[in-house]
Amino acid sequence: MDDKKRHFHMIYSKTSKNGIGFKNTKPWYIPDNIKFFKDITTHYKMLRQKKNGVNAVIMGRKTFEFILKKAFLWNRINVIVSKEK
């Protein structure tokens, strides 16, 4: 096993009441927020400079299904978590 420490950064969004969704949609729509998310998860400079750097997005199944209707999150690993089998 590699003895080097692995570092990661995480960004997430929630409402003031810790909500992450409302009626199968996001409880907000902020274009600058969407642009920031795309920029930071696809073009993060420190990861691009490292040859082994990879960006990943972790999301629930319903979010993934919603995103597929619009566009796929290219240039990053998509990790889907769900209670469904």
C-alpha cells in the first residue's frame, strides 16, 4: 500500500435547512453556481498539473437520471449512489 497521504477537496450544496432536493429537482437555480461547479470539477488547475489527478462527481440516482435528460457530466468520473440494486 502507498504510504503517501491522499488529499481531496469536496464541494456540495444544500439549503439553509440542509435540503439537497425538492420534489425531484434542485431547490435553486443559480447560473453562476452551475458554471462554478462545471469549472471546478472539470478544469481544476492543481489536478490538471498532476498526471494522476482525476475529478469525480458523487450524486444520487435521481440526480443522475435528471442530468442524463440534459447532458452528461463529461471529463470527470461519475459515481452514482442509490439504495436500489
